[in-house]
Amino acid sequence: MLYQQIARNKRKTILVMFGFFVLLALIGAAIGYLFARTAIGGMIIAAIIAVIYMSVIIGQSTDVVMRMNNATEVRSASDAPELWHIVEDMALVARVPMPKVYIINDPSPNAFATGNDPEHAAVAATTGLMEKMNREELEGVMAHEMTHVRNYDIRLQTIALALASAIAMLVNFAGNFWWIGGRSSSDDRDNPSSVFAILGSILLIILAPLAATIAQMALSRNREYLADAGAVELTRNPQGMISALEKLKTAVPMKHVDPSSSALYISDPEKNAKHHPFSNLFDTHPPLDKRIERLRQM
């Protein structure tokens, strides 16, 4: 069941990322057709913009993310011995280099991992997490974060952010260009097939940011399920992870959190409200009850 769930979640991730690239290509084609009558040219431009965005965003240092979340680096084991040694143990089991360790002064229990790759990764835990979790639960949380590092989720989320940003930039460009006079010629409007193509392109451009947001949120939720399963794989202790998630259910929102970093945390740092059937469509995290249920099914 464990390995089946891991394989299933990996397949879903591939589908979501494929959908991201298809959406980006369609947006480029629509813009190219609307303003230059060349869908291929638009797709090439969109691909170039996406590569530039990914290069810039992926190149951002971990220090920037940690500063945005007011995290303080733990420079030696003596500063936070239990957290340091647990991170060290989980990194060893996951077969990844020891990441940098940070602490966030906040009473709400939470944690996240970030970085470009396992060689340049970092994990952060709140003071609330260290106070409220016992060793088994803290091992489960850190194993969850090490799974994010091992599976390159830290880079995957960055790429998704870059693609979503590229799509938003292309849509903004299309809107601005349209309003300053980049409309279709009268000859095109007299051609019924061209009219339908233009309307379809406009509709795609309008709906693209929404689709990109949904895809980004779906990717984040799917990787959380995968990291939960990975934590069980590393610790061989499902109950430790289940118990940690049970405690996260009762957590209050964090006092100070950077909104752009919310998807990185193990649990939504801004809200822990109950979900109705459609409320999690735009959430960065799956409901904790569903995550616990999946772990119990193992």
C-alpha cells in the first residue's frame, strides 16, 4: 500500500506538470495567433520566457526565504540538540546531505523545507513545533521534510511558481497590448473561422491564470500526500506521523508568515478551518483529516 501510494502520487505529479507546460504552450500559441498570426512563434516566445523565469527564481538563495519567514539559523548541535540530531538522523536515512537548520520563533507548530536541491537544502521548525511534539512526532515531521528534499519537491514547487508567474506575465502582456490597439484586422473578423479562433484565444487567455493557480495548488496538495507516505517509509512508524498531524489539527494560525511561503509548510500556516467538498480546490494543503485517513489505511 505504501509503495503503491508513492507511485500513484508520482504519476499524478507528472500529469500536473505536463498540464502546466501544455497550458503555457497554449497561452503562447493564443497570444501569437492574436497579435502576430503565428501560433508557433508565440509558443517559442512563451517557452523562452518560462526558461528565464525558472532560471531567476530557482537561482534565489535559501537565505531569502528564511529571512521572509524570520527564521534564525541553528549553527551547531548545542543550540538545539534534539532538533539538530533528529534532522541529522532523518537526512542520513533519506540519504541526503545534512541540510541547514533554522528555528522560527512562533508558538504555532509548523515546519518547512526549501532550497534548490538536496545539496543546498534547509529546514525550518517553529518553537511551537519543538515544544508540542514528542520525539516520535518530531521525527515524523522532519522525515516529511526530508522526503520533500529527497524527492526534489523543493525545486518542483519553485518550477511551478515560475511557470505560474510566466503565465501571469504573458496574460498581462496580452491584456495591455490588446487595449493599446493590438486588435485583429477587419479581414480576420469577416472570416468565420478566424472569429472563432480569436474568441477561443481570448477565452483561453482569460481563464489561464485560474487554471494555473488550480494546477499549482493541486501539485502542492499531491506532494504533501507523497511526503506523508515518505515519512512513514523513512521512520517505519506511521503512528508518529499520524500523531503529529493530529496535533497540527488543533494548531492556531502562525502570527507572522509570508503568504508566498505558505505552500512550503507541512500544514497551512494561515488557517485550519474545516473543509466542505469544494473548498480545498484552491488550498495549498489537503485537509489534515484526509492525510490522517490515508496514513491509517496503510
